[in-house]
Amino acid sequence: MFSFHRNGYKLIKLGMVIMNDTKKNSAHSKLLHSIQIRQKDDLLKLCFKRKHSTATNIDPENELNFDDITKGDKEVEHKLKVILLETEVMRQEGKSVPEKTFFTAEHWKELLNLSSRSARRKYLEYLFRLSKTKENRKIKRFEKKLKREEFINSKEVEKNESLEEFALKYDLAHNNMFLRFYDSTINQMYNNRLFQAMMFGQKLVVDCGYDKNMTKRENINCAKQLMLLFGENRIHEDPFDLHFCNTDPGGELIKYLHKHIPNMYELSFPLNLHESSYLDLFPKDQLVYLTPHCRQEMTEFDFDAIYIIGAIVDKINIEPLSLAKAKKEGLKMAKLPLDRYLQWGAGSGKSLTLNQVTSILNDIKLKRDWDFALRHVPKRKVVDYGTGSSINKTGSQKFGTCRPERRWKPSSNVDLNQQIFTKNKQ
């Protein structure tokens, strides 16, 4: 009994020591977390060169210009004051609401257009994430600036070194056999590809006449996809000659696209912007409108055709607008053979982004292989992509070429002659 009590006392004492160590470790982790937060706040103060003020010290009516937002409408002004009070209450409750200095007139106008409180809450959460992303970018940029200054100061000390000391050191700042490539040089190389495509490449039309059929968020998403479309086409081995037709300089889509590509209106920029229709620029018999709502599948790539992609993001409005427009203008239509070559997963949509469609067209133009071109379809949308099962079911019916079906083969290390197969006796 004595040994049992003594061992039990030791166990209790050991447990108390472990609890104290865990408390010390948790206190130490909390201390480190608080130090990291203080360092981040100090960097923010250095970046913005101002002190952080609390939300209660700012009067929203003194910060906003109501006339620019409400245009003198008393009802809109009253609704704006209610939304200001609502955002202040959400901020005091600890919800994800950005600082008042982050808001612009466009943000308040968007909040006025939202009818429900839940929609405004989701939009405020989106703005909160956006504000934190911008803060983190500024912090990283400021940290890089400090490191660059430290590096320059350290190099100033080494300026008095002799030629022999300089030659003996092998790094990027001293003796080096590699030539440095700057970002401007890479951009010039990619732009040169587009200039060559303007002279000798195949043309691709992007119809930008759907901005009035999309909401603000859809226009923002579409502008981002157009930016990615231009970037992925530029870095391709054989890019298209892009023509953005039916553009409205005062429309929402082109305004948001101009934010992503600030120099797109420059004469030296390799992008064709047309306010006129593609019917006024190209022969009608060469135009082929790519729409997912038609029945005709694009079995082979036509190098003489001028394909048209509709710049539309239809998350809310799912009407076949591109099909109706192509029928109205009497154009030939086609769709990508996605159902023929892919087996879609349950619950996944069949829609693709504009940059994914352009990448597929670039690859099918270069390789003439649908298996290779459809690699740009997100793998989360398809089932067993790459196994060849869906291709053997449909692709072999009309196309003579398809990949062989994968089957299990034993390893070369396994000797089948020495394997013993027995049946279970009942």
C-alpha cells in the first residue's frame, strides 16, 4: 500500500509538472503571437505613416460626401445613413467589416443596390478580406524595401574592395557567368510574339457586347477572365491575334478591364480593341461562333475560320444569349466536344472560363489532339480524367484514334510461376 501511495503521489506530481509546462508553453506561444501582432502593427504604422485610430473616433458623416453618392435624393440619403449605422453595429459586434478609411463611393453605391441584409453582410466580408489582402501586400512590399536598403548599405561597405577580391567572390553581385533577365525583357519577348501573331497568326474574336446582360460582380469576374485570357494567350507558343469587338469604353466591363490592363489603350500595346462589330471587320463566311448551347460539335480545328468567344459570365442569367445572337446574325455555330471526351462528375457544372476556352483552342491548334487540349478542364469537374474510359465509350465511335484502356499488369519483380493459388475450403 505504501508503494502504491508513493507511486500515486509521483504520478500526481508528474501530472502537475506537465500541466505547468503546458501552461508555460501556451503562455510562451501567446507571447510570441502578441509580439508578431505588435510587429505587424508597427509595420503598418510605418507603411501608412499614421496612427491607428479606433472606429468610434471617426464620424462617418464627416468622412463621406453624401451629395456624390445620393445625388441629392433624400430617400437614398436616409438609406445610406441606415447602412452606415448597420455597418457600425456589425463592427462593434466583431463582425468582418473593413475600416472606414477603406470604403470608397463605389462601395457605398454597391451596398445601396443590395436589398437584403445578408447580401450586404457577405459583401462586407468580401471587402474585409480584400482590405486585409492589400494590407499584407503593403507589409511585404515594405519588408522587401527594408531588406533592399540593408543590402545596399552592406554593399556600400564593400565598395573599397580590390579587383582580386571582387573576382574571387562568386555571386549575382560579383563574378558570375549568368546573364540576368529582367521582367521588362521577358515582357518584350512575349509582346513580340503577339506582334508576330498580328501579322501572320490566326485571328480570335472576343465579343464584349454582353456587359448590360451581366451584374456588377459578373462584369468584374468577366474582366478578370479577359485579363487571364490575354496573359495565357501571350505566353503560348503559337498565340492568337486577339480582337475585342463590340467594346463600350463607358461600359462596366471595359472599365474593370482597364483596371487590370492599364496600358491597353496605348498604340504600342499588342491588343486590338474595336467598338464596331465583327461583322464589319471580317468576312461573314469565315466567322464561327463558339456557344455551348448549339448542337454542332467542333470535331476538327479549322485554320481558315475566325472563331468568336462570347465574353459573358452567366452565373445568374443562364439564358442562351450567345446562341440567340449567332442565330440572329446568321453565323455558323459550334461547341467544344466536351461531352464526347470527358465524363463529368456528379454536381459539377460544365461551364468553362474564357481563359480555359482560349487555352484549349491554342493547344488544339498547335497539337491537333483533343486529349492534350482538354487538360485545361479542371480535374474537379470530371471523373477519371486521363484513364480513357469515357473516351473509349464515345470517342471511338466517330474518331478512329483513342488511347488504349488501362489494365492491371503485374510487376516485373513478381514471378507468377512460383505463386500458389488455393481455394478456400468450406
